[in-house]
Amino acid sequence: MPHSIALVGIGKIARDQHIPAIAGNADFTLSATASRNAEVGGITAYRSLADLLQAAPDITCVSLATPPQVRYGDARRALEAGRHVMLEKPPGATLSEVQALERLAAEKGVTLFATWHSRHAASVAATRDWLADRKIQRLHIDWREDVRHWHPGQDWIWEAGGLGVFDPGINALSVLTAILPEPVHLQKATLSFPANRDTPVAVDLTFEPLGDAPITAAFDWLEQGPPKWNIHIDTDAGNAILSEGGARLTIDGHETSAGEDQEYPALYARFAELIAAGTREVDLSPMTHVADAFTLGRRVITAPFEW
Ligand code: NAP
């Protein structure tokens, strides 16, 4: 019997990825949605998760695709009602609220899955394996995109808790924390805030060197033209570029790994595995780097941002 699942927050990522991924996974049936303004044709629609949970006790799983600022309340509601919960990235607005959710899920004996979709990009595992027996000499993340193209009209990303350029940048950090052979911590950060916004438009990060190897990142939301979602890695035995957000690995000029986008199908497959195993998966390491950048970072005020 497939799990009956509800999807909350019918917006861009719900339509682009969650709905097709659920439709393609025999372990789940999309039984209802909760969204203040939107519906999915043919699926029972509620205006709030509270109404849905009360009306549909047979729904055992809830996937939250709302912005991070409103994720905690719904996640808590669903866990208290004994449902398994899957969280979009970033898993919440603060580290401690996600830790509270993890404790609640454990108390209730249900699954909580904090997803990092970019970790499932086609060449992330190949990069981790390639690095396992090499010495990194330098690693630089270059993550640049045009916010007006990728997030048109999404005001929540500019509001406190919306992360600004860390919204895409945390994808890079989720890959970094998956491929490095050992953890690093942040040493220095510069965050550029538009004068009229609460979240940064550009960020430079310097991590503790790995041995002698500098580990740095630059995120920029005002890139014109095609996005650059690349990680450059020099090692003692070859230089690699993990590009297109983790989809392609090129080593010394030769493409060695590539594949089609299966990130969201992989997330739902993992959710089904965690439910079957009766376990949880909540890795806060990408979000810890972001929180550290806000704590440690030097603040620079830049030109106001208008859509
Ligand atoms: P979105 O389209 O702006 O928002 C999703 C939906 O959430 C909205 O349509 C809205 O539906 C609902 N919502 C509930 N409370 C809201 C509030 N206070 N402000 C705005 N919307 C609210 O966002 P999205 O791009 O899908 O992103 C949602 C999450 O997925 C984010 O955490 C993001 O980082 C992640 N994500 C996005 C992408 C992407 O390409 N866009 C990719 C990967 C992950 P109702 O008005 O009907 O309630």
C-alpha cells in the first residue's frame, strides 16, 4: 500500500519538482494539498494544514514546500498529529527550531527528513569518491545567478529568515559538506546587504584551511546571463570542476560523470526508505555554516534592490 501524502505550499518548487516526483514514486500517493491560494487539479485541496490534518486522518505523510519562515509551525503541527514529515531546504528559519522538531519527531516515533536536494545531483557522489583518496590543495565555490530570473517576485527571500543569496548558496554548502573528507568551519565572511532589504545579495566566505588548502566561496545574486553553480577543486592528483549545481564532474578537462536531473525522485525514494526503517535524517551542517556567516560576517551595505 502506498503512503498517503499531503503537499503543503503549492508554489514554484511544488509544481516543478514535488508533484512529478511523487507521481513517479509507487511508494506515495498524493492525496491532498494545503495552500492558502493554490490547488492542484483533481487533488483534494485545503486552505491550511491544520484543516487538512483534522479532516484526513488517513494521510500519514506531509511534505512541506513552503518558504522557511513558515515551515516550523506546520512541521510541528504534522509531527504532533503523528505524521511523517519531509522538509524542503533550508529545513527552517533557525537551527534550534529544527532541533526542536527533531526531538518532537523522536518522541512521536515518526520520520523527519530534512532534505538537501543538491546532494542528489548526478555527480556529487562521484566527486566525494574521487576526493576520498586525494589531497585537496584548493577548493573554491563560485555560485552566481540572476535573482530576477530564478526567483521572480518572491519577496520572502528578501525578508528576515528568507536567507537572501544563501537560499541558492546553501545548496552549494550542502554539496561541500557532502564531498569533503572532513568537516571545516567558517573563519571569515563578508555579507553585502541591499540598503532596503533584510537579507544579503552577495556573500564571500573563507573557511578554515583543510591542511594548507584554502576553502572559499563566493555567492552572488546579480549575475547576468547563464548561472554559474560551480565548485573548483585542485588536488595533488588532478584538478576538478563540479559544475551545473553538481550535475557534471570534469577532471583535467575530461568529463567523467554526468547524468539527468533525478534530485527530487531521489529525495522521495529516501523518504520512503527512512519511513520503512523507522528513522530520521536531519543534517544541519549546511545551515550551520549559514548561521555562522550571519554571526561572524562583516556587513556591507550596497545599492537598494528593486525587482
Ligand atoms: P514560492 O513559490 O514562493 O512559495 C511556495 C508556496 O508557499 C507559495 O506559493 C505559497 O502558496 C506558500 N506560502 C505559505 N506561506 C507563505 C509566505 N509567508 N510567503 C510566501 N509563500 C507562502 O517558493 P518556492 O520557490 O517554491 O520555494 C519554497 C521552498 O523550496 C524554499 O525553501 C526554497 O528554498 C525551496 N526550493 C526552491 C527551489 C526553486 O527553484 N524555486 C528549488 C529548490 C528548493 P499559497 O499562497 O497558496 O499558500
